[in-house]
Amino acid sequence: MFEDKTYKRCACKGPLTHPDGTPTLDADGKQQVGSLDRACLRLKERTHGSWYYSIELERDGTGKRKRAREGGFATQADAATKAEEVWRASKAGINALSDETVAEFLDRWLKKKRNELKRTTAYEYERDIALYLVPHLGALRMRDLRARHCQGIYDSIISHNEQRVEQRAKVTMLKEAAAAASAAWRAAPAASREERQEKARRRTAWLAARDEYLTERTKVQRTTGPATMVSINSTLSSALADAVKEELVTKNYASLVTLPKVTKPRALAWTPPRVARWERTGEKPSPVMVWTLQQTAEFLDHIIDDRHFPAWHLILFHGLRRGELAALAWNEVDLDAEVIHISEQLVCISYEVHKDDPKADSIRDIKLNRDSVMLLRAWREKQAAEREKWTSVGVPAPAEAANRVFTKEDGSMYHPQFFSNRWDRLIELSGLPPIRLHDGRHEAASLALAAGVAPKAVQAMLGHSSMRMTTDTYQTVLPEMHAATASASLDLITAYRKAAAATKLGHAAVETPARPEKTASKSVLKRRRRRVA
């Protein structure tokens, strides 16, 4: 049963005495001077010293006694409350004697996990720990960590986001003010002496407005979005799951926090009204955009002479990721069977390129269409001719790129960022509305689904772990699909009416038997005879 033992002590120093009141002497017979602790006479004063607790915990597996001590509390009630909290945590299986801080635990945990994590995941963990978790939680001891501390991370982020939005709005206002001051200075006449003085004054005002704008612009910071908060909490949750196993915390507090709702951007098609607005304002309706069938055809026609046309064709029709495209090797391409095997990718971490295995579901075989096979055959011949030309002048292809499908003219490897940069440049030259290189996967999924390909087959092509990701995230309803959907119900009713009309006409064409003539009654016959007479 819990019994708190609290006491008060201070840091005062003075002559030391034994419990019976006799002085404590040193070897020379002089009274010792040291910390009075609980013997200080001033401890009866309410504001002097601080409160401590010392409690007996359950014995460990070796039978040794364990005692928890802690001080620095302002009141006896605070010390007693903390003592009971530590005792209950110990009863729940927590190592109440551990003084390991959150920062120390996260550093130890990350070193242990780094060997079993993918390189990109390890990088994300390091980023979340360094930028968010350690600054907010690092000084706390693990045994003191609670859900409110975890929630405080995201409350602080939201507060900082509001400040950053205000700062961005302020900078926008200062930019407009500086532009107005510049226009006023340049438009001012300078014929007379007074006008020149006024123009000089306006120039001074413009310089001051410009300097203020440039100073405030350096303070602009990006906001931390809901998706990033989810990533931070996932890192914290993974760490605390191991902390629970080590009996450093009672539960995974990351599962108890409330986060802003993450709304995935909806993929939209570049319809004529959206294109008109983009041309007028330069704004994209959504971060994720795809082309219509006509725009896709125009882009393919525009880039048909580009050296990397086979790469763009694979992205638009087969949904390869950038890292998969850069890592694709010829020994993973079977043109006779019309299949490519995705088994490797190149990832960029701070622009440094690393080889990595795709996720388990992304290791897949992709069936090629006839044009892709033809283009890759031609590309392999072109690549071989280029390498032979460079080898003939004494420039052999680098060994690490000897088997890559897409390489430079001299046979060296491309940095994955090259494909993104080249893609953006080709779109700019084409005059089409922009889509990202990764949106090519959206385009491939949308085209396949619009063509009637089974969603399960599209899922396999893209390497998704679930059907929901394929249909919800990557399927964009193209305008052509909208038209077909809008007419589907009408066509159904029209077909029914035609079938009903045909059935009715068929029934009418069947010959009906003639009715027998009725025999005239006797009274009718008598009247006919009278008329004749």
C-alpha cells in the first residue's frame, strides 16, 4: 500500500550536530561545518527550503530494495502528489528510477533502428527528431512524459503557423508598398529645383520601404502542414512503442493526441476553364493536376524528337516513379516477353543519390505496350552507338552506369533530379498547363481506368499496397469519362424505351381471329319485312 514520506530540506550550511544534540567533531577536535539539510531551524518558515519525497518501491527480480527520491517541490502537497504518481507508475511496470531523458532515449532508439529502416525512412525519423521532438520534449525524463507533453508539440506548431502566415501577409503588404513607392519616385517630374527635391524625397522613401521589405522577407518561414504533423507523430509513436516494451512509459502517448485533419489534394484535370484561369493568374487549381486526352496527345507530339522520349512514354503509359526510371537496368528489361521488372530505385537525400530497394508492393512486373517495346528497342541501339562513339575516343562508360537503361551520351548516370528538371522544361516549351513528373503516374492510372482496364491491374502496374490508394488517390475522372457518365443513365432509359416499343410492335403484328357476326333478332326481322311491304 502506498505511503508517502515527505520532508523539507534546504541548502543552508552551519555547525553540524549529532541526533542527540552533541557537536560533530573532525579529526582535530573541531566542530564540523556543512550542509544542515533537515536540521536547519529556519525550515519552519513557509518560504524557506523545498519539499522532497522518498518512497519504497517494489523489489526487483534480484530481491533488492528500490527507493525513489526527488526534491525541489514548492509545497508538501506537490511532493506527495508526485510521490504517488511515481509509485503508481512503478506498480504499472515503469522503471521509475530511470533518469533517461527523451533526447537520450530518442538518440539511443534511432541508432538501434537505423540498421533495420529504409534509408528514406531513417532520414525522415532523423529530421522529425532533430527539428520537432527534441526541441519540444528533449529535456523531459522519459518517466515524466505524458500525453499532454506530446499534444503540446502540435499546439505549438499550430501557433507558430499562425505567426508565419501573419508574417507572410506582412511581407506581401510591404512588397506592394515598396512597389508603389518605386512607381511614385520614377513618375515624379524633375524639371524644376522643387520637383527634383521632391523626387529625391520620394527616392529616399522608396529605399526605406525596399529595405524594410527585404529585412522582413528574410523572416518568412514555411508553415508546417497537417501531413508533416502526421509524419512527426508517426515517428514519435514508433519510438514510444519501443519505450513501452522497455517499461519507460506506461502507454504510447502519441496515440492519444489530436491532430489536424489531413486532406489529400484531389487530382483535377486541366479543363478549358481551369486552363483559362491559370493563363490569367498563374495559379494551379490543385497541387495534383493531369491533362485531358487531347493535351496528353499534344505533349507526346511535341516531345517526340526529344532524346528521352522513351522515358516519358514509360511514365505516361506505365506509371514509373522517377527513382525507378533512373535505376532501371537492361537486365531487368525483357523486350521479347514485353515486360520490365521493377526491383531497384534511386533515392535522393539532400541531393545525394543512394541505391535502395522499393517497398515490398512496389517490386513488380510491368507489361509493356507495343509502342514502349518499339521505343526501347530503338533506344538500346541508339545508346549502344553513342557509347561506342565515346569509347572510340578513349572515354569508357562508368562501371556503375554500364547497365542502366537511361544514361547520358557518354554512358554516365543521370541524377534523378535531371528527369524532373527536363520534364518541367519540356512542358514549358510546349505551352501546356503544368503537371509534375510524379503526376505522370496519375495520368497513367487515369488513362488506364478510362480505357476500361480493371482497377486491380492498374494497382499492380503502379505497385500499390491497396486498391483504395489506386482508385481514390490516382484515379482522376477525365472530361471524357464525365461525358460518358452523364449519358449513361439517359442511354439506359433510351434503350429500355426502344426495347419496349419493339415488343409492343411485335404484339400488334400478330393476327387476331375475326369475331363471328351476330344473328339478327326476330323483332328486327319483322321490322325489315314491314319496310319492304
